[in-house]
Amino acid sequence: MSVQMILLPLFVHVAVLLRAVKSTEVTADGLRAGLAALLFYALTTLALFTRKADLIFVVLAWIFVLLRMGAAFPHLLSAEARGRISLGSSGFDLASLAVLAIMWVLFALAILLNI
């Protein structure tokens, strides 16, 4: 995989995160999302550095970013629109955390088993 392909999901996630941060207050959900973002950035950096970022990694990274975008969508809307649309972002949160956990497990196995 090229460096651009590996880092593109990270850049998209940063852009979405910066947009969402401007429109939300600090909550437990926000802190959990920030921790997930930190773990995603660290994993992407480690996978790139160790050359363990393959097609599966990039696909899972895109799935993670799309799920985070789904979770952030209600926060990107105006306060009036947010009141009309009640999307359950907790499903997106849990799914994105599950994808992130899978990514970490696959990375750890790739490192430990030298695959």
C-alpha cells in the first residue's frame, strides 16, 4: 500500500473530528471519541512505520472513519435540526470501537507472528 492510501482515512477523520469538535461540548462521549481517535492515529502511525498496513488495514480504517462520521453527523447539524433528527449515534460508536479493536488485534498478531 502506498503512504497516501494508508494516511487518507486518517486525514479524513481529522477533518471530520475538527468540524465536530467546534460544534460540541466536552462530554464523556466526546472524551471516549477522542481516545478512540488517539488510538486510531497511533495505530496508523505504527502500521505505517512497521510496514504492516495492507489492504485489510486500509479497508478497516475506512470503515472506522465512516462509522465515526455517522456518529458525528448529528453534531454537525444545527441545534434545530438536531432536535428533529434523533439518530442513535451510540450504535455507530460501538461499531467503530469494535472495528478499532479488530484493527489492533490484527496489528498485534501481524507483529507478534511476523506475518
